[in-house]
Amino acid sequence: MTDPELEGPTSVFRLDPELIDAVVGGAAGRQADAALAEQVSTVLPWHATLPIDIAAQLARLARHLGGDDALLRWLDEHPGRPRVVTRAFRLVGLLDQISGSAAVVTALRELRERTPYPPGLEGYLVPDTHSGTLASLAQQIEGLLGDDRPDDAVALSLATIDALHDVLPRAVELDPDLRGLEEQLGQLRCEIEEAREPA
């Protein structure tokens, strides 16, 4: 990508190697651990465009912790931005997972025939409804986090969950295997709302 607006400020791309050494070596105190979590939560939304050295440091930390899922669990232990990023990323992962579901796409298309832009999704939802529509919302959430707009990212996350709740009955009618999604979305909503509350 050559568009400078998509590359993120250079100052965002910083992970302190000494902090990573301390965490990996088991020598980090709570303050150092929290400082690294803050740095990781700042660069993580830019994971697709990180400079190679920063991406390598992030991968080293993830390996030490036990993989990408373990990295998110570690971040979730730290209130504030790290926890908001973690929980928004859980929604991003779910959106990527269900984005290609024909039942979800059909149900969303039918909803948008009645309400082209559900509340809170104006300015974020692409005009056409297809297999990339929800993935596009996931990218928007990541972009807001990367631009240091966590409140907007939370608002968009919650609006997306609300829209999915609206389409879910029809989606389940078309594909009964989606039945467990309602509980998953309810849990995510609670987690994301809780994450934005002051520690």
C-alpha cells in the first residue's frame, strides 16, 4: 500500500526490545508488563503493514506466550486500550469467519432492503451487500483502533453486533448451524462494553 493515510504514523510502530526481552526472559515486573501491553495494543491494529523488524518482535512475543490466541489473552489481562483492542479483535475474527456465510449475507441483504444503513453503521457500511461486507466492517474497526479512536471502534463494534442480532433469526432459518451465534454475540457485546469502562 502506498497511500500514506493507510500506513499509520511512524511513532505507532514501536515495540521496546528490552521490554520484550524482559517478558520473554521472565524478568518483567507488572509495570514493564503493562507498558509492553500498551505498546502491543498500539501496533497490533497495523499488523498487516508493520515494518519487518517490528513484526518479528511481535511474532517473538506471541511465540513465547503460546501463539496469537495466547497473545490476545495476555493483552486482555491489561485494562484500558489493550483490553479494548483484544475484545474488538475477537469481533473482527468472528466477522472474518462468518463473512462468507451465504445465509448471513442473504439475511443482511434482506435487512438492508428495509434499512440500507442500520443505526451506527452509516459511513462505514459499503453500499453493496456481498461476502466482503462484514469483512469490510472488520477492517474499519481495526482502522479506528489503529487511528487511536478506541471509543469509535467500540461504538462501531456494538452497532455491528446489533445489526447481526437483527439478521440472525433469518440467517438461522437459512442455516441452522448458525444457531450458536446468538450466544456468542451476546457474550462479545458484554465483553466489549465492559472493556471500555474505566479500570
